[in-house]
Amino acid sequence: MVVSMARERLRIGAGAGFAGDRWEPAVELVERGGVDVIAFECLAERTIARETLALSRGQGPGYSPKLKERLRAVLPGCAAKGIRVVSNMGAAAPLAAGRVACAIAAELGLSDFSCAVLLGDDVRDELAARPELMLLETGEPIESILPRMAAANAYLGADAVAQAMAGGAPVVLTGRIADPSLFVGPMLDAFGWSYDDYALLAQASAAGHLLECAGQVTGGYFADPGVKDVPGLARLGFPFADVTATGEVVISKVDGSGGRVDMQTCSEQLLYEVGDPAAYITPDCVLDMGGISFTEIAPDRVRVDGASAKPRTDTYKVSVGYFDGYLGEGELSYGGPNALARARLAGEIVCERLALRGFSFDDLRTDFIGLDSLHGPGDGRLEPYEVRLRVAARTKSREVAEAVGWEVGALYTNGPSGGAGDSANVREILAVQSVLLPRKLVRPHVETLSIK
């Protein structure tokens, strides 16, 4: 069993940046990256609400769908090299995920294996008892969505992750954790830092934010051919950070892997999903990015300096997922001369048909993919030679949502001419809003599971 102890240097790798990420780069980090810890960040805003809903309906296990594949891919190498795994793949069912991890370890013949499971992020009961709490996005009381609430999870911080790691388990699985905190926690555990040393927490949080989206900082989301070229995207390497006990941080990747790490890739990732760079709020601190500088100290090695932070807030952000009706949509392609005019007429027909049938919608829109679906009204743009009609509607009724795709499909023989490749889809809308909950009401705790 791995035992936590103070050290001078830690190399922590990013094994995933979202639930659908590749796992070959994680295997590369384990086999050739020299990492001490590998962290898998696999929870988007809606993911945990989706998994909670699936679990409650018996339609899924509640944990990350690719948990088994990722663990089978990396556990043998991690066990052989003493690399610890930290991940939020537990999603809505961290204990079930921990049991799966133990079962996989047993299948692989790994001895003396345990999995620490961090619990306490599920705060549905606390919110239900406080209907007066205000939603940050709308200013309405949370009472307005409580009857439709599917999940409510507090973004736990690095102190909770370090608590889970303190027992030395080679694998730590959690539910909702703030993305940077998933990386800061192992640093707290490795170095024994005070949770009130904001100079160190600032540097650690900057490193965690750079790593949290994995391949984005090595050039993935950065790439733009002919403008920002990135070599080897098909074999993009994932990043790691070398961190010292004094807070020095260097971002890099495995030698010979695809991608690039430089001032440009780091600068773009630093500002990714950041509202106010001077006050980036995490559960661990309020990070000020204004003084951060990047220095390229070698090819694909960037030193990070100058992060500072103010004390953490006395609340946790809680992500509240709730049922918000249905989305019905239908698509059909048109090509050749006059394609756009035919697609416009088709969209008008569908909207008229839905009105004739007496349906009403919370929102109904028509897009022309290839012209205006991303950037709004396409007047004045060059007319495309091919275009895909999309009609989408939001409604409280599943039957009404299904009618959208049906009417789009009916265009095949009812005109206009040349439509092909129809598709229809209906899905539940899981909306997400946020509230702030006092820290004292959230009680993280750890359960450790072992191979039986």
C-alpha cells in the first residue's frame, strides 16, 4: 500500500479532461511520463445530474460510463510503478464506483489494493430544507425548481481530496470536485502544505486549472490549421505538471507525443471558462491570474510564476440539475442549386404544420446548419451549395416534442424537393443552475474499500 509522506517534488498528470476523452494518452503518461499521480477529470456541469437521474430510473450505474475501461487500461502500470489514481469518475455513485475498482483490481491480480471513496457532495437534503436559497443565475428562490430537482452537488475542494488520499489508497474516487481541486488535493497530500497558505494554493490552483482539460493545454482545442498549427494531433499527448514543495510549477508533456506546450497554449487555457481573471473562485481560494507569467524553459516545458490568491469564501457552489421539459428536433439536408431557398421553405412548412395541429412550445426555432446555426442570422453571407435544416422545440410534453421530428420526416414526399437524410430526436432537458451553501452544512467524509 502507498503511504503518504512529505516530499520535495511531485509530478501529476492529467489523464482525462471530460467523460468522453481518450485513454491512450493516459496510458502513455503512466508508461512513459514518470508521473507520481494521474488525475482523471470526467464531470461536466450536467454529467452528474444525468448520472443521478439514470441511477434513480435503473438506466445506468450512476458512475462514469467509461470507468471500467479507463481503470483496466491504467491500473496495471500504476500498480507496477506506484502511481496513484485520483478521479471524479464516481459521479452520482462513488461507492459503487469504488466497488468496481476493487473488482477490477482483483481481476488483474493486484494485491493489497484499496480504494478511498470521498462522499458528502450530494446536498439534496440540505437544499430541500432551505427553499429560500437564491439561484445565482435567475435570482429566484430555489423553491421554484425543487419539485423538479434531479441532483444537487457541492463542489468540494482540495482539502477533501487530500483527506481521501491521506490513508494511502492507490485509487481515490469522488463525486463532484472543483476541477482544479482534483489536482491541488494531491499536492496538499504530498507536501503537507497548510490549507491557509494562499501563496502555495495560488500556484497549485493555477497548475490545476491548466491541467484540468487535459489535451487542451497541449494544443488540442488550441489548434487552428494555418493559423495555430499543432503537430501530431492524432496522437495528442496529455500534460503533466512538475510541482515543488515551494510552489514552483512547470507544465510539460511526454517526450515524442503529439501536440505542443508553450506560452500560447498555456495562455489560452489559463483564461478558459474564466469570468474574472482577477477573481477566479474555487473552493480553495480566490485566484488572481493578473500576475501570472509563462516562461518557456525548454521545448514543451513552460514555467508558471506569479499566481496570487485571496482567502477562500465561506460557501460552496452547488450545481443543481433539474428536469426542464423535452427537446424535440428534426433535421433534413438539401443540396444543389437553390438549396437554401428549399430549406427555408421546408422550415416554414414544418412550423405551419405544427401550428395547424394546435401545438404550442416554450421555444421553437429553425436553423440552417452551414449558414446560421452558430452565428445567428445569415443575411449577407455567401449562399451554401448544401445546407441542413434543423427544427427544434422545447416543450413540457413529450408527445408535442415527438411531433417536431415527425413533421420534418414528412417533408420527404410532401415537399419541397430534394430533401434527404432525415433524423429525429427527443430528449429530456436537464437544466443546471447554482446556489451558494454555507460550508458548515457540507460534511465530506471518506470510506475505504478493499479487495475481499
